[in-house]
Amino acid sequence: MSDRPSQLILIDDDPIFRLGLRTALESCSDLQIMAEADTVSHALLILAEYGNLAPIKLVILEISIGTSVLECCQPLKQAYPQLLILLFSARIPPAELINLQELGIAGYCPKGTSITELIGVIQRLLAGSYHWQSELTVSHPPISSSLIFRIRQSGLRQIEKSLAEVEQLLGNPQITALDTIVWSGQRRELLAARWLVRKLLPVKSQRKSQFSTKNSPTNFISQQLSSNSQIISTSETNIIQPLDHKIITNSLFDRVSEKLQFGLVNLTNSPLEIDILPEAKKRELLYLVVRQLENILDELRFSQIQPDYLTQKLPTILQDLWQAVILEFFGKYYTVSIKNQQFEVVNILLRDWAIVWEAVFKKVPLSGDLLTYLIFQTPLIIDNTTYEATTLEAMARAEVILQNLILQVANGVVQPLLNNFADVETIKQNFYDRRFLSIREMTRFRNNLSWKYRLEKYINEPKAVFESRHELLILTDSGIKKISIYSPRAQELEQLSGIQLAVTLVLETNDAIAPRLRSAATFIGSGVVYILTQIIGRGIGLIGKGIIQGIGNTFQESRFGKQSDRPK
């Protein structure tokens, strides 16, 4: 295989699918997504822009329900006959599959295909084969590393990347003496940092993997391509053992832990409790949530808890998680002095569980489904379709739910701190970002939070229930963002009352009346325009024309009259 990774383009309009596939392909050293497009037209523009600079070998085309597959594929094959196309869609009728084969489409995978199978199909297509049947099953990768191992590997990757850049700069023959001194110092600092990471975060020998890649080794596919994977090779296909639920859990937590290395800026346009923390403290808190959640999942597996009982115990499980994070983040015996009195911070914070439950945890969506998925490998229902635990869609959906849960737990940890110790100077110096040290800024921030909860309770939440969707906080490369996912909420809609019910009635009335009003306004507007232009306008035009003609006739008569009065 060539050292250069194969270039791919992903065409889809589903952010969940895009997130999952990008996650899966990140750690494959022989595959690289060069660009993502929402439509085929957008993909054609990208292909034309790249030209021969980065030859695209394969396009992964995700087809939505109700879209013509042939109409999507024909423009691509006509413009680029040698381009490989892999379709990823709902079930396609056999007759249409025959037409696609005749068109030159390289392969087709139905939605619900597992991650390993999809990657295997991509690699087979690039090797010159075709794929029109599900021949692969799922792999059995080794158990993922611990959180310390993930932090260690992520830090080492960043150091190695910076070190390579510095070495390149030092190797430049035109570098000045001053720059040589500066970059040499930077190189020494990076070497020292690498040594410290290796010493302070040691890794067990049994965790070492021979799988090497320039990208992160902590994602789904890196687990599956590890040298310890049990893959039985035959002349026809690779038969790979099924995933264990522990593997799925570790893969998801690996991915989330890596996302925490990027920016944690709030990009949601609404305040979050963790906004008061500086980025280092925010990252520390989120790591603690990840670790404590992993511990609780291990305890639940060991206890042999049943799925139905797990759902009943969900409030207690979330409370245990919240308490464990508070104890570790603040310290069990952390005290502050207020007006010459000593107060144990943790004991006071833990009293606010009922408040935090109502304001934060009670509204965290799909957390029960997530826990049963992680512990029992139960299928997930996405857009009224059931997906097995090992499928790409299920893993992508579980990841965004997990990210939202971790962020909301962190918000729930900070909320009682704001309620009880917002203006305590010791707390502010130890935990707050410098932007919120002044009393005015802190008061403004708390007021914004208060208004946010009012809007959420009385407007945004009933609107989301009425629209059958959930809003989730997710981690991205640029910061924390908010997305919406579809989920049936008919039962919650029936339970709405008071102002919340009134909001849904207003929305329903608006949906019923607004189109008719717009039609009536359009009709009336057209009538007014017709009257103004065709009747009044023409009438005014005729009157004006008559006046102009009269003036012209009078002018001509007066002119000829003057000429006749002249002496001959």
C-alpha cells in the first residue's frame, strides 16, 4: 500500500452520521477524509477545486430517505468516471442496485452496517474489489487503556508534533542566531516536558500496542486494528469476532477524553455554570466526571444489575456520580472562612442535591438509554429505527449523549457553588476565571443564568417537547456547541400544564393560522397592487396623457395663430 493515505470525500447532511464516520476514520493511517459536503453539487465544487493537487479516490455518499439514488450518482460518474463511489443508505431495491452497478458504482452498504464492516468495505474498494453484499462482521479488539493512558498518549502526541516543528525550524540554514537561541530553548522545554510525562504518567506493559498511526490511537477503529485483535483470514473475507460492551464503552470514553484536549469555549449563546471556571479548571472537572462515570459503570457491571432496575435507580446513580465528583474536585475537608466562621464547602454543596436535580439532572435527556447501552449493549432507537450497539449510527448517537451528560454533570457540580459561595473571595481566587472576579460581573452572570432557566422552563423546553426533539451540549474542536436530535416526546407533551401548555397551544395556533393569514395577506396585497396599477394607475395615466395632449394642442394652435398674424 502507498505511504500516502487514500483521499476520501464524505457527502451527507446528517451531523450525527458525519461525526461518527469522521471519528471512525481518524485513526486509519491509510484513509483520510479530505472534505465533507452537504450535497452532490457541493462535492463537485470541491472536486473541481482540488483538481490534481490532492487526487480524490473515493466518495462516501450517504443517501437520505426519499432521495433518488441514481440522480445523486449520475453527476459524479459523468464528471469523474474513475471516481469510486460507496453508497450508504437505507435498503435499495434489487432492480435499482442492478442499475447502479451498470452505472459503475463501486459498492453499497445498508444503514446499520457496523463500523468495522464499513471500514473493511472502503479498504476493499480502494484495493480494486466491489462490495454489494454484507460479507464482513465485527471485530473483537482488545480492552481500551485507562484514562491516565489516554491523557499520556494525547499529551505525548502534542509534544511530538511541536518538537517536529521546532526541529524543522532549527534545520533551516537561513535561521538567524537569535531565532536559533529561542527555538533551541523551546526544544529543551519540549524534551523536558516529554520526559516528565513519561515519568509521571507511566504506562503498563500489557497496554502497549504495536499499531502505529499519525492520528489518535484512542478511537473505535484503532481499537479494532490493534495487533492484539483476533482476525481470522480466509480466501474470501475476514471473519471477525463481535464487540464486547466493555470495548464500546472504552472506545466512547477514549473519544470524549480526546475531545477535552481541544478548546472548551462556550459557543451556545447561553451561559453555562462551568463558564466561571478558567479553562484548566474546566478541563480538570470534566476529566473527573469522565473518570467517576467509568468507575460507576464498572460497579454497575460488577453488581449484575438488571436493565429495568437500572432505569429505576437512575436518580440515585446520577446523585452518586455528582457527589463523587464534588468530593474529588473540591476535596472532602476543604473549608473557607466567612466572617470568622469556618464552613466545610463539600457538606454545604451536597445539601443542594434536590435543587440541582430539578434544575439540571432531571432535564438531561436519554441518560437511562445511554447507561443501558453501555452496560448491556442494548440497541438504540434513532429516528424510529432500531440500530444494534455495534453500528456506526448507535455509536455516534451514544457519543453525543455521553458528551451532553458529562457537560451537564459538570454544570451540576458548579451550580451549588454559585448558590452558596458566589462572592467568597477565597473561592473566587481558587476557582473563578479572572473575568468573574468583580462582584458586578458575577452578579450579571448569575442573573443571566437565572433568566436562562426561566426561558428553558417556560418556553424552550415545551417548544422542544412539542417539536419532538432534545437539545444536547457537545464537544467540538472549536468549543462547546448545542445541537438538536429527534426523539418522540408524546408522553411528556401530555403532562405539560400551565404556562408550558399555553406555549404549545400558541405554537399550534400559529401553525394553524399563520399560513392562512399569509395567504390572505398575499391575496389582499395582490388585489391592492392590481387596483393601484391597473385601475388607478392607468386612470391617472390616461388623465395625464389627456392633459399633455391638450397642452400640446394649445401650444400648436397658439404657434400657428402667431404665424398667421404675421404681415405678408
